[in-house]
Amino acid sequence: MEVSHTIINLIIFVLAIYVGYHVVWTVTPALHTPLMAVTNAISAIVIVGAMLAAALTETGLGKSMGVLAVALAAVNVFGGFLVTRRMLEMFKKKEKKAPAAAEGAKQLSGEGAR
């Protein structure tokens, strides 16, 4: 008895969703940023795969689905990098500003104008 390739691909897809869900929900917050960076790299590989799949199809539906896959993966990559950059900026040390009262005193005495 031969099983359809579509059924095999569907089973693999469902298992990938299941495993991915459990992997992501068990990640500690300290590892979230490195995980995001790796996910962005995987999404970049998805872009290459989607481009290859779109180029190898012969139907208009296949090409349009390939273009859609490329567009969605690109949004995922660029959005992921923006989120990662924003998270990393939260860990940077902030510069301490001079108290506002001291600056106001300098300007009144004429020291700030020099």
C-alpha cells in the first residue's frame, strides 16, 4: 500500500508545529534573544527555499504562492531583527544626565554661555 506524498508532508508539518510549540514555550527568558537571532537565520534560509520552490513550479498558483512565501519570510526576518535590536538596547547602560537644577544655575550665572 502506497501512502500519498501529500499525507506524509502534512504529517511532517503537524509534527513540526507540535515540536516547535513545545520548544518555544520551554525557553527561559535569558535565552530568548539568542533564540530570536537563530530564528532570524532560519527564516533567511526559508527565503532561499521559497525562491527555489517558486522558480521550479510551472503553474501560476505555484509561483504566486512562492512569491507570498518569500514576502512573508522577509517580513519575519526584518521584523525579527528589529525586535532583537530593540531587546538588546534595553540591556545597554544609560548615560547619567546632569541634574537640571545645576544646569539652570550655570545658565543664570553666565557660565553656560561661554
